[in-house]
Amino acid sequence: MKRWQRILGPTVLSVLTRLVVSVIIMAASIGIAIILIETRQEPAQTERDEFRPQIRVIETRPMLVHRQWDGFGTAFARHAANVAAEVPGVVIDRPDTIVTGRTVRQGEVIARLDPIDYEEEVAMTRQRIRELEAQLDLLEVELRTWLMRLELAQEDVRFAEKDFERIQEAQQRGAATQREVDQNRQILINASQNEIAAQDRVDSILPRQSQLEATRAMQTVQLRMAEKNLQRTTIRSPIDGIIQLVEVDRGDSVQMNQRVARIVDLRRIEVPLRVPSGARMFIGEGDRAQLLSETGGRRQVWEAQITRIAPEDDETTRTMTVFVDLEQSPGDRDRLAPGKFVRGIVTSQASERRSVVPRRSVRQNQIRLIDEDGVVISRPILIDYRVLERFPELGVDDEKWMVLTDLLEEGTLVVFDASRALADGTRVEPIIVGRENNRADMAGLPEGGEPSP
């Protein structure tokens, strides 16, 4: 030992000693570990079923679908009247009930104008007519008198002619002188002059009578106009409706054609909708239309109908105009008010069998399908058009649907909510929407729920 210490030195010998001891300890540890591994007991193993998340799906099949087009337009009342003054005057009365928002009936008084001037006009016209009628009566008496005189004058002429003929015959026989012939000729001339004067007087009376009758007819027309103007001093509502505004009050002076009030009938509303011009070959008069408006988070829907279609397309916007009519009750709180801007959905009467999926099932132009083994598969789709409709046959209460260009095979399972994070290849347990209640009851799960992990 001392010899090795002399050869190696004290430091090297100490290192070697420690190394040997460490190797012996490590070898002993490895031996003990091998003995423990060989003598350990195997733990009991239990089999665990593969966990599959439950996913809501719909079972698709071809449905009868009606094409739809969106449009926009402003509603206006089909019947409305700007009530104007037909004659000038001063307002002497306006009923206290004639205020904005009140319902009025056709013929109800809105305002009254001062009628004194028109009453005087009626009275003066009636007096002129009575004067003309008196003149006509005088002419009638005068005409009868001169007709009688004409008849007598004609009789005198006949007698004078016979006397003249007799005196001429007597002269030829030599029984009468020339003087007697001349005297009878003078009598005939005087009788003829009296006849001509009477006839002239009768002929002059007839034109005067026609002139007075024409003047009386004109005055009769004037009387009707004066009476009509007198009636127009009472301004009445021309239609049933609701007062939009009243622009006059007592003491106001109004001119002819000045607006006094505006009456709106809310029972029939018309909306000119501008829809894509490509819809012309699919839609026609009588097709169904829905008018929609969203205000304060509340959506209102009115059922309407197409009554007219404009013949020309707008080349700038590539749209066509369809006129939609809506019948409603004026007292309905949810009525469509004129002037409201609404969205319209026009639905064609013709239908076609197409595959549809809820809008919530589509994400980035893809849907997720579940195959026969319960594996999730993504599939790209082409959307032909969208519809706002309900298909209770598919067990879904949604109303926003996508109509696919290609038909899906009947019975295809489509994931209902595309926002659910699912990777392709994931195995799931599909639950068909509409059968969830029965499935939940059998599984002991809350209605519509999924098992907790």
C-alpha cells in the first residue's frame, strides 16, 4: 500500500477508491431495481367505451320550394286626398273635432266659409231669371195677339181678292166702271199691307222669344253654379280616413285651390317594390309578397299580394318594379303606415323540389355531414338562392334557409349548427332535430342537452 502511495501519490489513490465504491453502490441499486420489477404485482385492467359527443343534425330530403326575391320600397296610401278650398272666403267655423289623427267619414264637415257673398249671388241670379220669365210671358201674350191679327188680315185679303175678281168680271160685262175696279184694287192692296205688317210682327217676336229663352238658360246655369259655390263654402271630407293635418282655423282667409286638410285612408296600402329584373319570368300578378320592417329589435311582417307589374326594366339598376297591395284595418296597432320604408320578399307561385339547409348549418360555403359510421365530413356547397320560409317537415323551426344548387341524397345527416368546433374525422353520436325529446328521455339527459365530459 505504501508502495502504491509512493508510486501514484495520495490524491490519485483517493480518487480511484471513491470510483470503485460508487460503481459497487450503482451495481447494487440496479440489482435491487431488477428484483423489484420482477416481483411487482400487475394492476387490474378495466375496459372503457370510446366517448362520442352528441351532435344535433337534421335529416334532409327534397322539399317543395318557391323562389323568392328581395326588394325595397316606400309604402303609400292607395286612397288619400288633399282637401282644397274650391271657392275663396273667410273661415267662420271649424269643428273642434277636426284635428290631426282623428277619424273622419266621407261628407263630414271640415270647415265652413262665410257664405254671404254666394247667397247674394244666388238671390240676384234667381231675380234675373224671374225677370226673363216675365218678359217671355209678355212676348207670349203679344205673340198670341199678333197671330190673331194675322189671321184676320189674311181673312180680309181673301175677301178683298174675291171682291176684286167679281168687279173685274162685271167690268167685262159692262156692268161696272173703271173707278169701281180701282177702288176694289185699293182695298185689296190695303188688306195685303195689313197682312204683311201682322206677319212681320209675328216674325219679329219669335227671335226675341228665342233670345230671352237663351238668356234664361244661361242664367239658369249661372244659378246652378252660384248654388254649387254656396255649397262649396262648406268644406267636407271626400273620403273615409284619418286626418293627417289641418291647415286653417277660424278667421283665416283662404284662396281657391288652397289646401285646407289632408285625409289618408289606411285600409289599402300600396308599395312599389324594386326587385331584380331576372324575376320577371318567374313572378306575376296575384303572387304572394311579404313586407318586413325591423324597429327597435322587433320585426313586423305584413302579408300582401302583387297587383301590378311595371312593363319596363330600369337599365341603370337592372331592376323591375312590382306593385304590392296590402289590405289592413285602420285601427290595428301593427298597421303599415304610409311613408314607411320596408323590405319586401316576393314569392313565386311555381314550386320545385330542391335540397334546403338552415342558414346556421352553412359556414364558409361548407356544410358538415355525418356518414354511416358517425364520422364528421366537410363538404363544399353551391348556394342557388335564399328563402325566408318554414319547413316543419324537417323538424326545424328556423325560417332562414339556403337552397342548394345540387340535390343531397335523401336521409343525409347535416350538422345543425356549423359554429360547433368539429374536426373532420371526429366520431360523434348524431341526434336528429325533432327527435331530441325522446332521445333525452331515454338517455336521462335534460331536454336538448349534451352529456357532461
